[in-house]
Amino acid sequence: MKKKIAVFGTGYVGLVTAVGLADIGHDVFAVDIDRTRVKDLKKGYLPFYEPGLKKIMKTVITAGKIHFSSESDKAVNRSDVIFIAVGTPPLEDGRADLSQLRNAVDCVIEDLDSSKVIIIKSTVPPGTIDALKELHSAELESTKSEIVFCPEFLREGTAVHDFYHPDRLVIGSDSDTAARIVDDIFFPVVGKRDVPVLKCSPVSAEMIKYSSNVMLAARIAVMNELAEMSETVGSDIIEIAAGVGLDSRIGNSFLNAGPGFGGSCFGKDVSGLVTAAAARGVELGLIREILTSNDKQRLRPALRLEKAVGSLRGKKIAVLGLAFKAETDDVRGSAAFDVIEYLTEKGAQVKAHDPLAEYNFIRDFKKKGYSCTELVEDALKKADAAIILTEWKEYRNLSPECLAGCMKGRVIIDSRNIIDVNAFRSEGFTVFGTGMVEVKPKLKSRNRSDFMNAAIVSM
Ligand SMILES: NC(=O)c1ccc[n+]([C@@H]2O[C@H](COP(=O)([O-])OP(=O)(O)OC[C@H]3O[C@@H](n4cnc5c(N)ncnc54)[C@H](O)[C@@H]3O)[C@@H](O)[C@H]2O)c1
């Protein structure tokens, strides 16, 4: 059933949620304290890149299904349901900074005038929802309102797809009525597709979100350590991933080795859980180590390059990829920060390229010694070596002949294992993939999917 919904926060989660909810029939009022962002959104400009979002946003704006504002009172008064999707970034000591969340909840509670469901989408440490409910118990009781936790699992780069095709809907609520309202809101994407709906307590839902990210971060960390080992024994991490992934107990997703995980969530949520546990006297030693392991991985592409070319002083290095992963312009937690800092400190001249994330990277990385180029060819021109850090399609499709024509040197660090190694080898390049020392050219084309298919068929 159609609902009047307010969404607080128009970041990666809030905006995709607001636009998606409007598209499935709800009447949405999206609120952000960032007035410039609101002004831009009203004109249909997106504050970030997310594939497919612009088109749906245009449709829902034109249809009058979504409105943007900085006026929180108006949003609360007109709505039956309020989503909160503000940031919960890490503090210096690893705890989640809940100040944005507290401010947003305060605003909502201040204007609460009738029975409403407040749905928290921001990722929060266990116990947060119960604490908020206790803090605002008088207002919640007098208006018969509820606070529910509904964790978000979308991935940047496929967030729109994830909104319409979730793996599950988790509803952390002490109230059956409030849980049913959440279920109804998402019925068009969940009910029609028989997506599992898990109703549980708020604290279980909080733990589900943290635990999911811990499991995913751990898989990446394990694969990256295995990749390091693989380089020393001469095995191939793509073959290892294919073989391990065929075990139905393990499955084949999230087995790609690379320059460590980045983004705004995995690191923050691992440290959020570890610090929340420590505050309760529980030592999560294994989980804590995920971060140490990941930090080490982020620098490995630069260290491998240094080993391959010797002193970096005066060397021209092309760094391809600044976003933490492909199909997003988000640079939060990107390995590019560590790699470029290391290279420039060692005296290299760095030219960096990214199809979308250049602006955000320059905004966040104020150090000297590097420049960004608009065209990938300009970064590669006369370069002694290149490092691929992000798995953008355009890097996957780089032509070895073109690189041979413009680069001076013949060394490529392919930290994502995305280029056709054999083709580059025949142009005289030495390619260092993650998790492989030396490439044995037994397949004609050796991109990842060809290899996985060949490996599977030959078993
Ligand atoms: N980004 C992801 O991939 C992702 C995935 C799953 C869950 N999450 C979680 O979702 C939450 C939001 O993440 P994000 O990446 O969208 O954050 P973000 O930083 O991109 O956006 C947060 C937005 O909230 C706005 N805001 C802050 N205080 C506000 C207030 N009082 N009222 C209205 N707006 C306010 C900010 O101006 C900003 O636009 C976080 O807790 C995050 O951990 C993020």
C-alpha cells in the first residue's frame, strides 16, 4: 500500500532508497542538511555516480513522486514512515560516530505529532536502537511510534539493481505492527519475488549487518593472503579461486584477490564491531586481524612495482584507478591513497587516471607530487610502469599495442588481474598480477571469465 515516506540523508544509501521507494509507488520527501546538495537534487543533478539512478530519478521527479528539502519538520509532519540513512563514519578509535544519527533522530522526535514508524537504515553498533528507544521512550509512547532497524545491504556500483533485487529483507523490530508496515513498504520488490524476510529483534538485526560485512571482509582478506602465498610458490590465485569456489560449502563469490578492500563500509564496520565488543569485555582477535591484514595489502602493488623496477626516484608511473572499485566515483578507503603516497614519497612522478573519481580524489588527497589526467593515454605517455588499481572496464580493454606505443617501460602491475596477460606478454610487457608470479600461457585468452570457464569445464 502506498505510503507517505520521509528519507533523512541523501547519500549513497538514502538517495537510492528514496528514489527506489518513489519508483515503487510511494510518495517520498527526501531531506538533507546539505543545502547545496538539496538545491542540486531539485534540479535533477546527482551528488555521486551510481549506474541507472539518474534515469529513475528523472522519472520520479517528473511524476511528482519525490520532493527534496532541508526542512525536516515539514518532512516529518507529512509522513507516516521516516527512514534515516545518515552517515555513521568511524571515529579515530574505531567506534562508529553516531552524531549524525543522533541529530537526525532528535529532529524527527522533536516534530513527532502522531503515530509513525522510524526506520533506521544507517549501520549502527549493537544496542543502538534499544538505547534510542529508551532515550525517547516518552515521545514514542505518547505518539504510539516505533523505531525499527532495517539494515541496508546495497553495494555501490550496483545499488539500483540491489534495491530491486535484494537477497533478503531484515527487519529488526519489537513490534509486529511496525514490522508489517516495513514489509508492506517493500512488498513490490520483496513480496513479488519471494525474497526471504527475516523478522528479528533490533539487536539481532544490528549484529546481522555487522556480521555480514565482517564475513565479506574476511573472505577478501583470506584471498589476499593466499594470493601473497601463491606468488611465492608459483601457483595462480585465479586457479585457486576457481577450485575453492566449486566447493558448495564455500561458493565462488567474493574470491577475487586485489589491493585490499576499500569503500566506506568494510573497514568501518569491522572496527565498529571490534570496538563495540571490547567495550563489553569481548576480545575479537581474529576479526581485528582482518584490518591489519587488509592494511598491508593496500601497499603491495607499490611494493611489487618497486621490486620490479628498482629505485622509484624520477620514474614516471601511471596509476590507473582512483575509485575504491569500478562503477562508482567513491574514493573512500581506496588503495590509491596509500599507493600514490608511497610512490611520491619515494620520488616517483605519478600521473593518475580514473574515468569518474578524479574530482573526489583530488578533493580528499591534498598531497603534492601527483597529477590527474583526463585521458588514460596521457597518464600512460612515456611512463616507465603502470599500476592498475581499479577494475574499470576501460582498463580491462586496454590495447597492448596502444600501451606499447605510448609507454617507455614495459612493466604493469595488474592488482585486479583484469588484463589479457598473454596479449601483453607478446608485446614485451612483464605483467605482475596479484597472486601469480609468472604467467604460464596455456590459454589463448586469459581474462578472468575465460579462465574460470576453462578451469571448470576441464574438471
Ligand atoms: N555506502 C554504502 O555502500 C552503504 C551500504 C550499506 C550501508 N551503508 C550505511 O548507510 C549509512 C549511510 O551511508 P552513505 O554512504 O549513504 O553515507 P553518505 O555519507 O554518502 O550520506 C550521508 C548523508 O546524510 C546527510 N545527513 C547527515 N546528517 C543529516 C541530518 N541530520 N538530516 C538529514 N541529512 C543528514 C549528509 O549530508 C549526507 O548527504 C551509513 O551508516 C553506512 O554505513 C552504506
